[in-house]
Amino acid sequence: MLQRESGNLSGPMMNRAICRVITCLRHSTRFTVSAVLFICLCVTAASAQWPNSDRVDRQFADSTSVLFLEAVRLIRDHYVEARNEEELYGVAGRRLMFALPPHCTEDLPRWVDCTADPATCLLGTIERIAAKCNIDRRALVVSALKLVLKELDPNCALLDARMLKELDVSTSGRFGGIGMAVAQRDGDYVVISCFEGSPAFDAGIKAGDMVLAIDGEPIHDLPLIEVLGKVRGRAGSPIRLTLRLRGSDDTRQITLKRQSIRISPVRHLMLPGGIGYLRIVNFQNSTAPEVARALRQLTGSSRGKLNGLVLDLRDNPGGLFDQGIQVADMFVPSGPMTFLRGRNASLNREFMATGRAPFAHIPVAVLVNRGTASAAEILAAAIRARPDMVVIGEPSFGKASVQGVYQMRNDMALRLTTAHYYTPDGRDIDGRGIEPDVRLEDANPQEKGTRPRGLDLESLRDDEAIAKALEMLQGEQGVGTPFPTLF
């Protein structure tokens, strides 16, 4: 640690000189940006002092500071794992200071001299910076919180009233946008799937493509909710995307027109031979009851007995956790369907089958691909425990985290990862996905252009995964081919 020495330079002058020199060296291979910022943050004049604890309590009693400390408490109580707070808030503080003009961050007291907890020390630093440079305190606090959440994981976010509305829209199934589901990986936004008949689908955007910019503005490292706000808008309004194509360095710019997106979560079709086809597009508020209704209709169409079911979860980005569990309970007769594990023992749960399982007797072939994520993976893994089912396709996406939204004051909320879910046999699939029993390369109907716009035999005939599922279900039941004239 650097200490101020007596000599020709005063304390403040020395601080400025050291920080400028180190800033010039920050691109050297011997200095990392993190180390540079840490040194600049720690250098101080002798006159810079932290307030005592009583003064801290009075100083941070305003609504903005209370918002920050409330978020800190929620992170401590609910985030999926314990974090080193000195590191968490220290990194956020250094990154915040790096974005500010140098004169705003000079002559600050050393963090090592702060006797409060790291979060309060960061808040004290923000207070001093705001007063010194006449910067809006609330804006600084919000920026600091966003940096803290970014250090946790990409699924955590600070939500204002507009973002909360976006979150409600996401689970309602109706919004103005382009019909594309994305997930954040290492700060970049990767396409999971495009909904059939949407502007994104019609433009040929594919799973695995990376969205680099929206209307010319880079979106790397932006919170997901902010990205959703940029994509959604009035039906008919234009939006320009910059994409990097999957598996290459080629980029593509495309302009789309937003349209009113109404996602029907469930589609079904009765195939010859008493085999049903059920596609779940996503998990929204109405998914479980619509699945139950579709299965009853398929059972009725087969005179009360389905010989098998093709359950298509390809390009299903997930959605509401409870909806995935409710659908799994229709197929799993007993035992665990998934486990939730978080840092807080009160969040740990086992989701056991209720035993009702009205469709547990139906052999099932589940179709997955790299666009199958989250709640769709929960469903696939839960059903997989049955001996009369098979998973066909590609390894799934591998999102095994659950987020909770915690309301705070001033119409703000915190979205936090609270737990990870595990398969019934105890495997963590986060970042790994579900490995299919029967692997098909390029089991992505969107890329092949075979994703059916309508649901009929003609539109399904070229789908390799469906053909393989039918082959295996026919082997189970000894039924004739449902497509006698199509192969």
C-alpha cells in the first residue's frame, strides 16, 4: 500500500501525481486496470477522514441511501451464495470511480481506514464524490447498485417501474416486439429461439446468433431488463439489430418492424396411430392449464387412449418456474421432480410429484435442442426419470438458476438469483444442459426451415427429430407408421 511521504509534494498534489502516473501505465502488461484503480482509491491525504459511526447513521438516513442499504440487505439475505463483501463492493466502487472524471476521485479517504462494513464504505465514497463534483447522488447510487448486481451474475438487476412493467409483460404472453428470446452469456446476448411467425423468425435470425447492438447502441453487459425495454415498442415501429452469426465472425445488420406478439404457449396435433404431438412454446401464466386441456383433447381424439406422445420443447426458452413444475406433475407418478438449493436454507425445497399424474401411463419422447432452457429443462429432466420416455435432439441450453423479484421503496425492485435447481438425480445442469439419450446433430428446425407455421402432417414430415421420436414410440407400442405416404 502506498503511504504519503514528506517532501516537496503536498498530500493532495502527491495523490494527483501518483494517480496520473498510474493511469498512464494502466495499459502496461505489468499493471491491470483493477490494480490501478485499487491504488488510486487507496491513496489519500492526511486530512481526509471517515466519519464516526454515529455520523454515518445520521448521514445515510435519506431515502436514496436507505434504498441502497435495503438492496444490500436483500443481497445478504437472498442471493444464492454468500459473497465476499469487501471484494464485491470494492470492485463495484473501483469501477464506478473509473467512469468518473479524475478530479472527482482524488483525495478520498482510504477504504482500509473505514470502520463500517464495505457497503457503507462504498456509500460514504459516493456521498463524498457527489458533494465534491456536484453529481446527482441518486444517479450515483443507482449506478453503484447496478455495478454490484453485475458482479453477482447476469440475471440480477435493479428494476424501476418501467422495467417491472416489462417483467409483467414477459409473463403475460402479449407484447409489442420482434418475437425473439435471448439469454446473456459472458456479457453478450445470445439468441435462444425465435417464435414462429414473428418478425425475428421471418428474418431468419437463428438460435446461437449474437445480438451486438440495437439501433446502433451496443448492448454488451447491459441488464436483460434494459435490453427488453429497447426491443419492445409500438407495433409497426422499426428496430435495427446488429448480429454476429453463430459460429463465425461475420456480422449482419437487419431492420425489422415490431408487431404485436401474442404467444400461444401450447400447440397440439393428433397423429395417426394414436400418437399425439404437443409443442410447448414457453411457460407463461396459462401454460399448465392449456397443456392439460390439449392432452384431454388428444386423449379424446384417440378414443380415450394415447399410444404415445411427442413432447416438443425445442426453442422453448423457459419462463415461469411453477408452470414447468405443474406440467411435470401431470407426467411424473411419484418421487422428486426437481430440487432447489440456495444459500438460505429456507429456500431449499424438494418438489415432489403429488401422485395425481393423469398422463403418467403415456410413453413420451421429449425433443430438445440448444434453445431448450430453464423451465423447459426442468420439465425434460423430471420426465426423464420415467423408464418409458426418451430425450431426443441436441444438448439443451443449460440455465439452471431461479430468480426472485423483491419490491423496494420508490417503485423500485431487485431481481436476484435465489437458487439453482437440480435434476431428480442431483445433477447441476447450469452451463452444461441436458444431454439427450438419442443425439441428433443440428436438431434445430428453425435453421432447417422446417419449423411448422401451421400444425399438420405435411408441415411435420421433414422434421428429423419428430421422425426419430415416432420411430421409437412405434417400437414401444408396435403401431404402424403414422406417415405411410410421406417417407
